[in-house]
Amino acid sequence: MKKQRNLQERMKKRHKEARAALVKSQEEIKRQADRSKKETEEYRVGDKVLISMKDFSMELMKKAMKKLTEKFIGPYVVKKIVSENTVELELPVLLRIHLVVNVRRIVKYRE
């Protein structure tokens, strides 16, 4: 009977220690992940934005030298907020990209 209680107490103690170690490691991982995150800018319908050319294919850039192309194109108007990470833009048909764009690919236009 005494051995069982000792075993139970040791198991509970080890369980608490393991739980504390897990919580500590989770907090450390979250701290490191949050360090690389930056605040996303909030966009409203009607805001003017520039689109990054970073992810465009050379075909869309008309085979121009990557070095000489603009980093951003626009300004274009935000038509709709789809979610906190995506917005729908009013784009010309000739641009031939999807109207819904991730906020990481756009920046606010400053006049």
C-alpha cells in the first residue's frame, strides 16, 4: 500500500514537471515565432495600394530585365476586404492576375 502511494506521488510529480517543461518550451517557441512577425497594415475600401512585382513571372513583365523593372506597380483601389489577410482590388484586365491579393504583396500608396 505504501509503495503504491509513493509510486503515485512520484508519477504526479513527474507529470507536473513534464507539463511545466512543455509550457515553457511552447512559450519560447511562440516568442521566437512572434519575433519574426510584423504588424499588418489595415486597409479600407477605397484605399490606394501598390502591388509588389516580386512574385510576377517574367512572362507578365514582358520579358524585361528583372533588374530594370519597377518594384511596385499601381496605384490600384481596394474594392473589398475579403479577410484580414486578403483584399480584392480594382485591376485592369490587361494585368491578367487574380483580383484577390494577399496583404503581404501590397503596400499603401502615399501621394
